Amino acid sequence: MDQKQPFEIDQAIELLRDAVRPFPKAAMFALAELGYTSPFEQLIACIISIRTRDETSLPVAIKLLDRARTPVAMLRLTTEEIEDLIRDSTFHETKAPQIWAIARQIVDTYGDELPCDFDTLVSFAGVGPKCANLTLGIACKQPSISVDIHVHRVTNRWGYVQTRTPEKTLKALEAKLPQRYWIEINERLVPFGKHICTGELPRCSTCPLLAMCQQVGVQSHR
């Protein structure tokens, strides 16, 4: 393997911005650009996106949110109606009652407005750190790192962190990644991981970060 340049995160982010420009945005960021920017909308959309491809979860989220953009409006729907609206997402039969229950809990505890608070978000059934941090970052503009499979794989492949689980990657990135990139890292690495730094046969030969990437664990590539 050729001698690698030192990994410079500022340069990496600049290269990432250019590299992912031709590709569709990550679903939650695309949703925000369409005007669905409240914490409730972002949280519900993120639940829909779990185990579901962006190209499916984005239109499904829009379909549901166009019927109910607030907790109060969501409670006017039955769980059966919610399930029918999100039927194209994975595990829709489980997500529908979760979504209704979250709306109920918000209305009962906070009125009609979901607070921008990590502990509150992860207290809801079906909501983990990934969705909580994505909601806080996009809707609340709070510096938060959302680690999905792409962020976990790519940052470890770079050699920027050395971890075995997304949970440990989150802690490692919080300790190392400049806070100005905490929200953006997910926005850039989701399309980068889907289209360039793929799980199998990554496109290393045309990757703009190749000179500084350690290619950890890469056995073969395109």
C-alpha cells in the first residue's frame, strides 16, 4: 500500500462536500430542505427511516406528515391509519403504535411541542441515540453526532477512529471530531457511504480521500 498522507479532517470534509454533491441528500436533511423542520417531524421521520432505505422512507415520511405535522394532529389518526400511511417502510406494524404513543406522551407531558432534549427523546420507545441526535442536530441546531452504519464504517475505514460498534464510534467522534462538523458528518457520510465508500467493493480508485484514507479492513475494491 502506498504511503498515506496524514488524515486532515478539515480537508476531508471539503472533499466530502464535493464528492457527494451529485447524489441525493440523506433523507432527514432532504426532509428539512422541504420544510419539515420541527423536532416532532424529524423524530417521526427518523423512526420511519429505521431499517428502511432513504428512497423509501423520505416519501413515506412526507405522506404521513402531510396528514399530521404535530402531536395533536397525529392523535387524530388511529394506529391503523398511521400503519396504512407508512406501510412501505420496514416494520410498519411496530412503528405505527410507537408513533401514536410518542404523540400521546408529548401531548400529555409537554403540550403540543416536543422539547429539544436528548434524555426526553431517548425516553420514547423505539428512539435510540441515532434518531435523538439527528433530531437535535437538524431540528434544534444542537451540535450532535448521529452515527449510523455509514458513519461507523467510513470513519473506521479512514483510520480516524478505531472502534467496533456504532455506540463506541459515537463516543470516539465526540472526543475527536471538531464540534463544527458534528451535524454535518452524518449529512456527508450517508451519501458517501452509499455511493462511494460502500460496504462491499468500495470505489477506492476514484475516491478523492484515497491519499489520506488508511483503507482499514478493505480486502478488495473498485
